[in-house]
Amino acid sequence: MREIRKPKIDTISVNKEHLISEVLEDMVSFKKVEYLNTKLRESLVDSLIKKGLKENGLETEFYFGIINKGDDEFISINSGANKSELIHTRYVKPLSPNDIFSNSLQLKLHIPNTLGLILESILFMFAFSLLFISVIIYVYVKTVKMFLEQKKVVEVKNDLINNITHEFKTPISAISLASEALAEPKLLEQKDSIKRYSKIISEENTKLTQLVETLLNTAEFEKSEIELKVEQCEIENIIIELIEKTKVRLPEIKIEYENSNAISVISDLDIFHFTNIISNLIDNAIKYSKETVDVLITLHEVSDGIEIAIADKGIGISKNNQQKIFDTFYRVQTGNIHDVKGNGIGLSYVKRIVEAHTGTIRVESKLNFGSKFIIYLPNE
């Protein structure tokens, strides 16, 4: 009789374990598919993601997929998505972590061009910050500029007061000394001395008058209140008369006149102001000359007007200062020019008078080689 063998206990145990494992795996797989089919439809996931992004202020394209964490296989993936990008994305979220059958499922989200999205989201804030910083810089620069301008005004004011005081003090002192000399009883018997001191008083009084007139005219021009009284006059006669007066006052200087066209030019001018500007330019030529004063005044006609040039062989003006010397109160602060006293309004007055006659004035100068001021007056 054939002996029947009973199966070994170990073999039965292994088979049962394998069977249970297969059953559980089928159950889990079934549950995952059932979960996806009943709860996680692709359209629902898509709408939920869109809603979440919109609530956070983001409206951009995206791709997603649902993956089984255990075997790295996508159970669901939307159209157009790249599996490789979804696998390596940083945006991962477990689905239903409390569900024992589906806690291995993960939602993976990929958003293309995240850098551009970030830049776009901060663009407004960046632009606003840049505008705010620009306003701050502008206000700071304007404040500093205003402070420097105010400082310059104060310095110019103090310099002007000092220079005007000096300008007034010199003729006043001369008049005072001459008056005291005339008050001496013994001097009354000396007619030559009386004549000399009287002449000093007259000349210094003329200087004071010219200085006051210049200051008043400058103030009037600043307010645009001055009116020219134009009339016909011979320019050559005015220049020659000024030269003669200068030679009487300063006989040691050399001052010459040339009329290149050999004519006496007649023009419509304000004689008072025109005389003042020529006198002012002659005084400047003398003031800024070196030890030997050598001034040349030329007059000649051009095609559409006349030109008057006053040239000296003095200390000259640097190129940096040539455009500034016509500004009101401006005085060159370098070299020997700074040592010459002045109020800084003479050339400004000259420029305004010339322009009031629809003319122009320019300067040609080189340091240590002298200066040449050229006035152009057009024909009416």
C-alpha cells in the first residue's frame, strides 16, 4: 500500500504568505484605481490647482501628474506634461495621507518658467521701489544743490559788500582829504593848490556817481524796468572823448584809437548807457593790465553792422572763466585777477546794455597775453 506524504508545514506557510500578499496588492491596486476614478478625476484636479494658484495671485500654465510613490509609475498625467520634469519637480503633495489604501499616491506639479513668473510678480514692487528711490535721490540732489547755491549767494553777497565798500571808500577818502586841505587858511592863498584839490574832489565825485549809476542800472535791469533813450550819435566822437578824459586822468598810460574804415560811424544808440559801457571796458583794460598799460580801441564797419574792440596786453582770462565773466557779481577768483578790486557787476551791465541794443559781446583772451572785448551792433 502506497504511503501518502503530508505537505511540509513551511511550504504551506510560504504559499499562504504569498497568496495573502497577492490579495493585498490586488486590493490596494484596486483601491487606488477606484480612488482615482471616484475622487480624483483629472478635470477636478486641474480646476483645484487653478483655483489654488489664482487665490495666491498666480495665473500661469502648469502640468501635473499622480504617481504611485512605491513604484514611481504615473497613474494619471495631464496632456502635454513631461514625465521627466514631473519626476524631478520640487512641488510634491501626498494625496489623502489618512487613507491606508491611497497614502502612497502623490500629486506632482510642474510650472514652466518659474523665474519669469517670479520676476513678473515682483515687477510692480520693483518699479515702485525704483521710482521711490529716484524721487529720494532727486530731492537729495536738489537739496544739496539749493544749499550750495544759497552758500554761493551768501559768499557773493559778502564779497560784493566788501568790494563795494572798498570802491566807495577810496573816492570818499580822497574827497575827505582834499576837503580838509581846502579848509586850511594858508592854502586859500595858493590858487594852484586850490585848483588841484578841487579837481581831485570833482574826479572822485564823478567816480562815486558812476558807481552809484552802475549799481542802480544793474538793479533796474534785473527787474527789467530800464528803458533806452535811443538817438542818433557819432560813435567815433564818443570813443575819442572817453580816450581824452582817460589820458587826462591817467597821463602815464598808453591808449590808442584806430578807425579801420576811416569814417565816422553814426548810429541810433542810448548815448548815456553806451558811454558807460565803453568807459567800463576801458577801465577794465587798465585795471587788469600789467605794470605797463597798453590799450587799443578799434572801430570798423562790417557787412551788416559795426564792431568796436577794446584790447589790452594784461593778465588775460582763462577759458574756464570766459563764459562766466558776464554773470552778475561774478569775479575771477584765481591768479592775479583776484587781487584787483571790483564789484563784479561791470561786465554784466555791459552785456545787458549791448543786448538791449540787439547786439552781442564776446571776449578773446589768453592768460598772460591780454584780453580783447568785441562789441557787435547791427544796422537797424
